[in-house]
Amino acid sequence: MNKNLLPLTLGGLGIGITEFVMMGLLPDIAKDLTVSIPKAGHLISAYALGVVIGAPLLIMIAGKYPPKKILIALMVMFTAFNAFSAFAPTFNTLFIARLLSGLPHGAFFGVGSVVASRIAKKGKEAQAVSLMFMGLTIANIVGVPLGTFIGHNFSWRISFAVVVAVGLITLLSLKLWLPALEAAKNRDLKAELSFFKKREAWIIILMISIGTGGLFTWYSYIAPLMTDVAGFSPESVTYILMLAGLGMMAGNFIGGLLADKYSPAKASAVLLLAMVVALTIVHFVSGNQVFALVMTFITGAVAFSLAAPIQMLMIQSAKGSEMLAASASQASFNIGNALGAFFGGLPLVYGFDYTSPAYVGAAMALIGAFFAFWLIKSKSGKGSVATAQKYVVMH
């Protein structure tokens, strides 16, 4: 791995742990703070809300500074707010801490994506971005299971202390290894925000918000799917989540290769269709333990292979406002998280079994693919118009 990219991977690791470990810690936090598990679940929503608010807001505030300084400032915030979470005495203070912890998430990935693409070798920009997102996959393989184990057997507060430790290590690596790139010259915030006046921007946002929601309809309910339908013991869920994390790591690498070899829009369209197929298969085979495990790996791989293509798609579509657009894609991804969990839970409310969220996810991924193909058609149309105009000028 390029040493200059390691700080971004470490940042992704810390962010991945604090975002996903909460799912495993809910019973421990609920018991310790004397609240119900559903109420403790609001802590997950608080973090996602923080991401949606912080991603564009912090980029608008800090975008005029050099990327290295921005990333260091964001990681200081991340580390401090997670320390606040570790010492929060009540549920309300923990809720506020989780909201604040989410603020730097999208901005870090937004700035980090642009930095990774700028320091990468020509033609390997998406692979460089995928190395940053590899931190998220490592978090799901190692960090989240470790944090959950610590929370169950010792204290959930120590789990957040682990996140703080990762944040401090990331700060040191940012200081030592991240290149000092120049800040954007003659930055015009009004011009940057004009990106959101384009139809193309909203097609991409809808594609991400709805399409990636397909992942979360499946992942949000993977534990009861594996215990109630596939028949695994509750103790096996940790290892099943690690298998999903391995799939995500493989898919993240594949997605980077695809986005470099083909256009990010085409890669996104194909991968969203692959998610439709994978989730449909999950619905039918989850009653068989062997097939259920195989599809856990494959679905994790297919879903997470979208990370680099959609990030590169935003960057390439927003010349002059790359960091703001890349952070907006992270906000959209977290909207997908919320939508997937909500819509995936609706059939369960009406008495359907735990295979039903996969059907909902397949439908969401299909809608996302529709937006991806719309985007491709829109881009090809612009290309045809530009070619015609060039022909007229020449003749």
C-alpha cells in the first residue's frame, strides 16, 4: 500500500468502528443507561443525522483550507466527540455525543476521496479511493466484532475508548505521512453550490440514497435472518458478520478496479443490477445454511463494490466543487442507511418473515440502477450535442 494513503485507511477504520459497533452494543447501553432497546436505537439515527448535517456544512466552512489541515481538524473533532461518548453519563448526553460524532464522518470521506484521487497514479484514482474505504471493511471484519466483545464482557465505554485510540493513531499518521496538497485557489462557494442546481447532481444523489438502501435492508436484519431463518445460533452471528466484512473487502477492491477500467456511471449501473440479483437469491436460499453463508459473502462483496464508483462519479461530475460533492455522496449513503432500515422493516411489521427485507432491497437497488442508466443516457446525450456543436463550428 502507498504509505501516503495509510492515514485515510486508518481514518476509515475508526469511522467504521464507531458507526457500526453501535448495532452490537445496543443491549449493553440500554441496560446501563436504563432505557429500552428501541430507544437506544435512536443513537444510530443520531449518528446518521450528524453525517447528513456535517458532510456539506463542514466542507462549506473549511473548504478554503489545505486538505491536510482539514483532515487533521476533522479527526480531532472525531476523536474528541467519541471521547465524549465514552464518558457520557446519561442517555441524552450520549445522544448528543453521537450526533456530534457523526458530523466529521462525511466530510472526512469527502476530502479524503479528493486527496486520494489527486495523489494516485494516473488511471488508478478509483483504486486509491477504494484503499480509503478499505478501512470501513477492516472495521467490519475486526474492529466491530472486537468492540462488541469488549462491550459485552467489560464495558461499552471501553469500546469507544478503542475508537479514541484509533483516532489518535490516525492523527499521528496524518501529520507524518499525508502529503501537504495546496488549497483550492480562488474558491467561490456560490459557484461550488451551483453544482446542486444541475439535474445530474440530483440523479446521482437519488441513485445513492435509494440504490445503496438495498444494502441496508439486508444488513440491518442479517442477525435475525441468520438465526430465525437459516438456523444459526446467536453466538455464530459475530462470525457471520466477519464473513460479510470479508466480502465487503473483496468487493471494495473489485469496485475500484471496475471504476478505473470503465466509467464510474457504467460500473455503478452494473453493480446495482448485480445487487438486485444477489438480494433476490438471498430471499430464496436463506433457509439453507451453506447457501446462506455463500450469499452473505457475495452480497457483502456486491454491495460494497459500489463505494469507489459512486465516489468517483461524484468527483468527476463536480469539477470545481469536488470535495463538497464527494461529502454529499456520503450524506446520501447515510440517507440510504436510514431508508433501507425503515423500508426493510415494513414487511416485518405486517407479519412477513426475515427474508422479505431482501425483496425490498432488490426493489430499491433496481430503482437505483434506473437512475444510473438515466445518468448514462444523459451523459451520452450531452456528448452527442457537444460533438454536433463542434462539427458546426468546424464547418
